[in-house]
Amino acid sequence: MNLKGKSAIVTGAGRGIGREICAALADHGVKVAAVDIKDSLLAETAALLQSKGVEVKSLVANVARGEDADKVCDEVAGAWGRIDILVNNAGITRDGLVLRMKDEDWNAVIDVNLKGVFNFTRSAARFMVRERSGRIINIASVSGLMGNAGQANYAASKGGVIALTKTVAKELASRNVTVNAIAPGFISTDMTAALPEEVRKRMLEVIPMRRMGEPKDVARAVIFFAGELADYVTGQVLVVDGGLLM
Ligand code: NAP
């Protein structure tokens, strides 16, 4: 996989899947701009990446704000000359049954999970189109493909990410910019640790591989889409879920 010297922006890089994606890119010699809403966790990600000997930037930004996305992309392109890879990973949950869902919980999830992907895609694509080269990789979810009771906001946001992925793939294909999505199933991070034990047990029973995924299972799919093995792949959704959805 020849990714050495390329530059990447990863959102939601402070922990979980985002941090693991940063580490996998750094292992392949990629310069990584790690973006998160909180400074404290970013410092840990940055220290991990520096130990791998690649150039690193830690940038605090809220993906839901268009001006933050522009600032991050301008800074990365200014410092490193180009943006080769964008991984839209930042995401949140505010679960609840639809009859009781508050406007603020709907809006918060759509703003971060869907508008955040739009904001960073629009900002980074300006540079990728100019270079006639780029990879945009969006972290969706199986919830966006199959729905999930208690996650109307989250599933709608992730379904929206999948539609956005296909649309932007069509718009940018002629400029040699590919846009793909990964739909993880049940991955072991703080997000799933917050679920009640009963829900976790039930999830494990319906996963044919009988285990939760690890952040590295998702990071490996990112490396595939970022590298030359996926040169002719765009507008696709790769499900990484141990067989949950089939
Ligand atoms: P996580 O452990 O909660 O990490 C998410 C990271 O995103 C956190 O560092 C969080 O910062 C950051 N973030 C939240 N809002 C942000 C914002 N507005 N701007 C910038 N950064 C923000 O989640 P994860 O499990 O690693 O999930 C990563 C992605 O995978 C998400 O898109 C999620 O929907 C998706 N996914 C996860 C699973 C799973 O089973 N874990 C399954 C399918 C899809 P804070 O520390 O401040 O919260």
C-alpha cells in the first residue's frame, strides 16, 4: 500500500475509531491532521502518532460548523500543500424512541453526523478537485442501512451520509476524487460501552461472528479505500459488522 508522504484529515480523532484510523494511516507513513472538538483527548492521539515518526497536527474544531471545516482544510492544505485523504468519522448518539425524541436531540445528531460530513467534504473537495486527486471516506453505520429502534436521529443521519457519499462520488468522479463509506456494525468503543448490558448481550447474539468489532477492523477498511487497491472504487458502502447485516 503506497500511502507514504500523503496527507490526511481525520475528524473525531480524539478517541475510539477515529484514533485507530489515525494510527493506521500513520503506520503507512501518512501525515495526519487529527481533528476533534476537545483538546484534552487530541493530545493523547497526537502523542501516539508522533511516536510513529510522522508529521502530525492536532486541530480543535466542531464539525457542525462550516467555518471550522474551512479553517482546518485551509490550514492543512497551506502547511502540507494538499489534502489527499479526508476521513469523516466524528459522530454522536442521542438515543430515544421517536415518540419521545426532543428537537434538540434530533438536531444535535443531524448537525454533527450529517452536516459535519457535508461541511468537511465541501471544504476539502476544493483542494482535491484542484489536484485532480483525492479520497473521501465517510464513517456511516449499519443503522443507516437497516434502521435501529431507538435511533431515529442517528439512523437518519447515517442513511443521509450514505446518500451524500453516492451523490458526491458522482459529482467528483471525473476529477479523480473517490468517495466511499464504511458501515460499521457493533464496535467496541466508548460509544457502545455506554449501552446497557442487556442491549450489548442481545447484539452479540445476532452477530454471526459472535464478537464485537474492534476499531482496527474499521481502520483496515479505511486503509483499503485510501490506497491504490481501491483506485477504481467509488460510491460504495463497505459493511464491517461480523455478518450482522446480510
Ligand atoms: P466515540 O468513541 O464517541 O468517538 C467519537 C469522537 O468524535 C470523540 O472523540 C468525540 O469527541 C468526537 N466528536 C463528537 N462530536 C464532535 C464534533 N462536533 N466535532 C468534532 N469531533 C466530535 O465514537 P466511536 O465509536 O469511535 O465512533 C466513531 C464513528 O463511527 C462515529 O461516526 C460513529 O457514529 C461511527 N460508528 C460507531 C459504531 C460503534 O459501534 N462504535 C458503529 C457504527 C458507526 P468527544 O470526546 O468530545 O465526545
